[in-house]
Amino acid sequence: MEREQQPGRRAILGAAALGAGAMALSGAGTATAAEASGKGHGLPVPTVIGHRGASGYRPEHTLGSYQLALDMGADIIEQDLVPTKDGHLVCRHENDITATTDVSAHPEFADRKTTKTVDGTALTGWFTEDFTLAELKTLRAKERIPGTRQRNTLYDGRWEVPTFDEVLQWAEREGRKRGRRIWLYVETKHPTYFRKLGLGLEEPLAKLLRKYGRHKKDAALFLQSFEPSSIQRLRKLVDTPAVVLLSTINSRPWDFIEANDPRTVADLVKPEGLKWIASYAQGIGPDLSVIIPRTADGKLGTPTSVVKDAHAAGLVLHPYTMRNENSFLPADFRRGTDPNAYGDAFGAFKKYFETGIDGIFSDNPDTALLAAEDFRKSR
């Protein structure tokens, strides 16, 4: 990344990403990184995104997790959306709710357990699309990875599965209380799968965005999806800033697989692929390994040119996901032998920030915020 674009300055998100290449792409029909920022609304760079809330400390995708992330100071808070049987959008990372709710303890729903194939993977459990919202509201959320985050199990059963409408109401209340807008980061999960079931995500999502005034290009919200076609569909419905999520380098988006599109993530992060994304989106959210691949022994290798190339295309970069535990960190930042103990997360954050990324998803917003502050001071 060029010096004048470095994210160490406290700048509006996206301003750091705008170079000559971005300006060249800012003509008619092409979205710019400045538009993605909600220009003039003060998001710092690097931006800290509370991944599923503050999921390192509370069961993910609960109002408790979102509230803690906000109270910690996260710049943006993430929601993943899946539908209920009766078409309501609820916040779960997956439609399989076996691990994140107490559904298995409800004998009245024992016959709902089934095996489904979601995006090519066979899963056995309970699924949101088989429950009405009223039924889903009888369940309670629990910690997804209790073996790793045993302390989070203290909060099992405390919160319901929230609807996205409820989250938007919460954000409105918190915004009035704090005198500022609350930024959200909203993902459509498995959109092709759900559209085949007659439960398309984009239309009800766009309706909610319009209801709460978050449908404009300066909205305090990013849309995101691993399926580019979902972002393209949303682009026809709302002007809200959008980001294309990218998995590991050799993977293919599921909608590409369905459409027999041979392109992989490796193709999409080449200059021509990034230019194509910039024609309808404002950013990319790649797996961290796309930014800095890991070596055979699990350590961080040499950074790729993806940050520089994406910025040249006028795109912001919000890679995912940083977590504090050894089991999730690159091998050179692990400390001790306990996989569930914290490693040198600050050291890993520093390496990623040095690549010039505009923000990062983290399960531990407090750690990420301190790391971002340290990085800004060092520039």
C-alpha cells in the first residue's frame, strides 16, 4: 500500500483506500470506497468490527453479545441473517441451530431433527427454516464452542434468538442514547439455498433497511455476502454500501458453483476480478489467509498484493477473523501449549494492520481496539 494511503492515520474509512486507481474507477456505474465509508461519519482506520458481537465473551448473535461489543467501543457490529419458516429474518451464523441454541432440550421439537445438504455439505440437526418465529422464540441461545470458551457458558439460556428487526430497533435506541449512529455489518447467509426454498433473503432485508432509513449510500451499515449474486441483487433494491466476502484462495463462491462459473477467489483478487467487484460493491472481506498466507508450519508468510490491488480498484478491505486464543492464531503468535489460552494477539494484529487493511473482524473487540490504537500511534 502506498504511503499516502496508509491506514495509520485517523481517517474516515475509505479515504485511506482512495488512490489514483480508485478515482479512475469512480465514474458512472462504479461504486467508490468513499461511498462505502459513509463519508464524513468518522469511522477510524483500522476499523474494528465486532464479529457476531463480542462473541469471545458472550454467546454469539445475541443482544447481549451486540451490547457488549458496543459498550467495548467496537466501530461496527456484525449480524448474520437466516430466515424462519414464516419469512422472518433472524440473527444466526448458520441456519443449523443445533450448536447455538437449546433446541435439543425441547422434546416438542425432537421430530424436527433432520439431515439437509446446505451448499454441498450434509448437516444433521435443527434448522431455522423449519420453525416459525413464534416457535424459535421459545428457544434460548448458548455458547457455540463451549470447549474453547467455557466461561461463555455462564450466559447460556439468558438471551433469545433476535430478529433483525429487533436489532435495528436496538441500534436506534442506542443511537439516540449515545447521540450518534450505530454502524451494523449485515450478511446474507446461503442466499441461493434459501431462494430455492422460496425464502429469498434480499427482498425482506431491503424492506427492513428502508423501514429504518438504512437503504441509502450514506447509511451506517455494510451489507455483505459470500455470494456475489446476492450483493448484485441487493444493489438493485437499495443503495446501502456492500462488501463481497471471499473465502480461502482456492475456493469458489457457492453461487458460482451453481452457475458453473469456474472462477475462484484467486481469480477474484486479481486486478480484473477486483475491478468487476468494484462495479457493484464497495469492498471485499477476504479470509486473513488471502492477505497473509500461512506457511506449511502454520506461521505467517509473505503478504500478497491483494491490499494494494484492491485499493487501486477503489475497494476497502475488511478481512476476517481475529481471535485471541492460541488455536486460532498463526503458529508464531501462540504462547504455551494450551490451545484455549490467549496467545500474542497484539503481535498478530500488528502484522495484519501493517499490510494496509482498512479494518478487521474480531471476536474480541476490546483487544482489537487497543491494537488499532497502538498501530495508529506508531504511524
